[in-house]
Amino acid sequence: MGYKERLVMLSVDPQKGSIRGRTSINTLLFFASLFELADKGLLRIEDGRWTIREGVPEDPVLKKVAGILASKNGKRTRWVLNNVPLRISSLFRLLRDHMLERHLITAQPLHFLFWRVGYRYRVVKQGLVLREFTPLERVLIYGRDPDPGTHVMILLLGAAGLHKSLFAGTEYRRKARQRMKELRKQPGGSHPETYQTIGKELFRMLRSQKQHKTF
């Protein structure tokens, strides 16, 4: 699974069946996809300029994101991301359908009278959630150094504020939040500029969206 699938699975509320952080999920999935493309060597940022290479795998979300960025090769970061929020509104739907096909999640329609008002989600194999949670706990609670993939997941989960629901107890949540802040300042991945830029722009875009909603 990629970062985006792992993010969705960790975002499912096991009691309510809702997606935590639903209002910003498309933004989170977009940046998770950027990290995946970087991991695969298909995205590189050098001197502030973005390059998307050919060879995107048969993944509907990665193909969508790569298509958005393809016309922006060689452009600077703010130019690349300036109009992105207008073009990523379908990412969650694309990923949800893809995960349903792979039997990673189920989605039960919820109706009010004759109208569908949403879905109740369930992770099919809870063992996958536990497998994802264990390295996060080792890093965030017990202070171990993360591998590159866990580092990226922690950035995404921190941006989504999911430490509040992943860990029970005030002290564990405090530790997780502090560790997340520390890891935000550290470079990750095989190409530090690429990963640092993606992480920085993720938090910038979420802050911008939050400020916009307050008016």
C-alpha cells in the first residue's frame, strides 16, 4: 500500500465509520501522492523547480496527480501549486473506489429519507491497521528513529491532527504531538529538497485553507 491508502485506513473511525479530517482529505491525499511519486523517483524538486518523469504506475490517484503536474514541469513551487485546490476535489472518490476494488475497505451507503447522505466505512483487515500503528507508536511514544516511510506517514498524520485519535490518554497525545513537531524539522527521503518542499507546502496549504474558512 502507498501512503494515501495507509492514511485513509488510519483515518477511519472504527465506531462511527466516518473519515477523520474529512474536510481536508483531498489535500492530504494530494500530498501523500507527491511523496509516493518522489519515492518512486518520478518527482524531483531541484532549486525550487519541479520535474515529473514518465512511467507513472497504473494507480488512478497517482495518474490524476501526475496529470495535474505534467504541464508544470520546470515551474517553481508556488506556480505549480497555485491552482491545485481546484483540481483535486475528486481524489478521495478515486481512492475510495480503488480501495473498494482491492477489498481494503467497505463503504455502506447512509440514507436520509430517499437521499444518500454519505457512507459508513470499515477497514476489511484490521491487522493492516495494527501493522501500520506499531511503527508509529515506537517512534512517537518511545522515541525511536523512524525509517523514511514512517517519517512521511508521521508528517501526514500530524498535518491531519490524527495523533488525537490514534493515542489514548493525555500524556501519550502530548508525546506524539511533540515528536511530530520535531520530525517536521528533519529532512527525510532520498532527496531532502524534494521531501522538505512537499512537507512545507502541505502545512502551508492546510493553514491557508483553515484561515479561509474562518471568514
